[in-house]
Amino acid sequence: MSQYAELASGDWLPVVFIDLMGLAVLIYAVLDGYDLGVGILLPMGEQDEPQRDTMIASIGPFWDANETWLVLAIGLLLIAFPTAHSIVLTNLYIPAAVMLIGLIMRGVAFDFRAKAAVDHKLAWDRTFKFGSVLTTLTQGYMLGQYVMGFDHGWPAQLFCLLSALGVTAAYTYIGAAWLVMKTEQTLQQRAVRWTRIAGRAALLGVVTVCLINPLVNPGVFDRWFTYPLVMFVLLIPTLCILGFLANDVLLGRLPKAGDRHCSLPFYTVVGIFVLSFSGLAFSFYPYIVPGQLDIWEAASARESLQFILVGAVVVVPVILLYTAFSYRVFRGKASDLHYH
């Protein structure tokens, strides 16, 4: 069968849905990543309450909607790739449940910190911070399990621990960069220091994973280091590392008069996230379960995918437009629980 006949037969539909799912995961990692990072960074001193208020104000209009992308990604996995959904959720049932507990803690704490008695506000802030850390660590652990093909041996568990710490550092990095963009004065200066520290930790995590992943996955090694493709794909980690280094130099010169360039660190981190995600996708495509199941084997029937595609064509642009509109409305600096 020719390539065009294969496309006509509907083989292109799984590619469309894996692209949509990948887009949803990437946007979730960026958007919910920074608000999880802000939660991780909350200072817990009693004298830090005004800064905690400003930090939470910086994510207040966005954090709940950011999780929409996680729901969309899981929904697409369930509907378009039900076999893969079964394998993934069966192996990740416990960490996924722990992640949900962390997300629930964040949601409850976010509402109650503003409504509970003043004496209890710090306790709810601590709950929000703990829920953010718990969510981030479990997401990193699940990513490690996915990369290791759901291997439960000790070497795999050590890699998952490394992945958990690496994802936590990455979310802290983008959260701190968000605060550099959204805050002013003393808090912005603290955010610059946080961003540099978290960036160096995230760089260490990225380099370590880049070295370990090809060693434990022979297929990944072959894909990355096959000549002449290696001449092009190695641009991904090269650009990623250059992004880390350039951001560190830039942060060393911030803040500047007139708040110039305060948004550049955040957008640089977004670029690093895109590059890292591209490298991960390149390592495993077209497998949706590494080493076990590709997207065509896992896909629903062609008729089902065609029906779902109609809904996706409507829903995804609406979510994108709503997200862009909300960030447009609430642009500017955050202050004491309001925007100006």
C-alpha cells in the first residue's frame, strides 16, 4: 500500500491525536509548572506573609484553569488510545492517586487561606506549599517510570527518584522566573536569586538524565547517535544548555532600571521546556508506551477517532483562546492580591 493510500485509510489520525496530546502535556508543564513552582517557593516565615500574598496573587487568576490541560491530555489518552491508557494508569495508579491528593490540598488551601481565621492562614499556606511539592515529586516520579518502561527494579526506582527531583527543580525554575516577571522590588530580587539557584539545579538534572537515558534505553541511544541524524538532533541538547547558560548570565544583571528585560528569563525557560519536551518526544515516537505499544496499535477504531476529531477541532481552539484571553486580561505586575 502506498503512503497516500495509508493516509487515506486513516493512519494519519493517531498522529493527529498524539500531537494534540503532546501539545496538551507541554502546555500543562509550562502553565501549571510555574504555579506549582510558585507554591514550592512560598517562604514560610511569619514576616513573609505580605510576600506570600503577592506570590499567590501572581498565580491567582490562572492556576485552576492551568490544570485544564492535564484533564485534556488524560481525556485524549483515554478516548484516542484506550489500550495505552489502561497500561499507563495500571502501572501509575498509586503515584497518580498521590498526585491527586497534592492537587486537592492545593485547591483547598488556596480557598481557605483567604477565608479562615488569621491565626490559621500560615497553616493553609504550608498546606499549599506541601501540596505543590507532593504534586511535583509524583509527576517527576511518573515521568521516570514512563521513561523506564514501568520497570520496578531498584535501578529504575533510582532513576525515578532522580526524575522526581529534576522535575521539581524545573518547576521551581519556571516558577521563580514567573515571579521575576510578575513582581517588583524586594520580592523580585529574591526571585532572581531563586531562579539562578533553581536553574543550576535543573541544568544538572537535565544533563544527568541526558546521560543516563541513552544508556538504559538502547533504542534511544541508537536513535540519537545514528549518523548523519546525530548532526542535527544534538542541536536540541546544545540549544537547551545554551539557554540555561544565557539565562544565568541575564539573571546576574537583573533587576534593571525600568524593569527592563524582566520577562526574558521566563520566556527563556519556556524555550528550555519546549526543547526538553521535543527531545523526549524524539526519543520515543511513535511509541506511546515505550518499548511496548506504538500509537497505531493503541489507537481506537478509525470511525471513533474521526468522530472525536470533530470535537477536538472545536474544543482545543476554544481552550487556547480562553487561555490567551485570561493572560491578556490579567497581564501586568501582581501586588497585594490584586492587579494594576
